[in-house]
Amino acid sequence: MNRRAWLGVALGGAAVAAFGTAVVGELLPPRKGVRVAFLLGDSANVIDTAGPWEVFQDTMLDGALMHSHPFELYTVAPTAAMLRMTGGLQVVPHYGVANAPQPNVIVVPAHQSTPESLDWLKRASTGADVTMSVCTGAFQLARAGLLAGLPATTHHDFWDRFAGEFPDIELRRGPRFVDSGRIATAGGLTSGIDLALHIVERYFGVEAAEMTASYMEHTSDAWRTGRSGAAREAAPATG
């Protein structure tokens, strides 16, 4: 049985609901698919971006009323001009902040922000289901005011710096990711894969996340630890 057929069986019957009519996971998928915007800037980290991108692009759902690929992915940057990511990778963003469509999910990797990109992040997050950071992308969420009153995590090399710069934010050292509902933060680098799989689960259920992880040969179960607040309870708060 091929991958698409397997997932159609796994999500068949009552487990699969039409977009916009019922909740499969915790989040309600919109009728036309889930828009995921990746906010980039100079020196955006490649794995912070590519890890979640791979998760969302590999998620497949089959059913009479479902799209095969439920996530629509695009990049947003201060302008649509070419930028350099880590390691010299050159990327031309799909949109600048002036004309980027409203996303359902925002992914913020480590990158150099601008006042314009932080302003877009703050505005766009108000209409998004989830805004998630990876690695030191948490600094950008904090600078945009999105982490006020919430727990957060970031790359372990930057824990002390984050705590010093944002003493009023509850820093959690240790969990793979921290999910507060509409705002979520992942630790360094590959932890973004786990948080993205967790977001897949929140939209489409555990079977969809399991199938995506299996297809990617991602053998870690760390993406499960955010379920039902487990990640929030996994490590003591420090700051």
C-alpha cells in the first residue's frame, strides 16, 4: 500500500472531517487549506526553516472532501529581494511584508529582523492560529511583544542571553518546545521539526503526524511531548 493510500485508510471514516466543518485535531483547518508563512531575513537559519517546511510539505491527507496536501507554504521577508541564509544559501522570498497574504501559521526561524518585519509579525500574528519560533527566533517573538506573560524556550546556547534581555518572560530550559496555544517556541535547530509535527497533530490528529514523521524517517517521538501541556510541565521555569 502506498503512502497516500495508507494515510487515507488511517484517516478514513469519522476521523476525517471536511475543512471548515469539524475539528480533527485541536485546531480547525480552514476550507481552502492552511497557509504557513515563513518569516525570513538576512542570515535566516537553514535548518530552522527547512525542518518545519519539510514537515508541512510532506503532510498528506486523503478523503472525499480533503486536500491531499493541506498546507500552503510561502516565504515572507522585509522585501522580496534576494537574501542570504546561513551557509550562503540564497533565497528569493515569495512576498515582502507589504503584500504578504494573511497566514494561518507563522514560522519564525533565527534571522536578523528589521522594524518592518517585526511590525508585520506583530500584526499578522493577531490573525494567525499559531505563531511558532525555532531557535533564536524566540528573540523576534519577544521583541514583537508576543511572549508577554507566556513561557518560552530557545536554543540552549542563548538561554542566559534571553533571560537577561527579557527578564519578564518565563524562560524554560530543557523542553524540546513550549506550546502556549496561539504562541509556541522551539529550542534549537532540529527541534523545529518536532514543533511542526505537533502543529500537524493539532490540526489533523495524531495519525497524520505519525505518518508524516514516518515518511521523513524522523524516529524521535519528541514531537509528542507537547501534547496536553506535557512540554509545559517538562522543565522548571527559570529566568
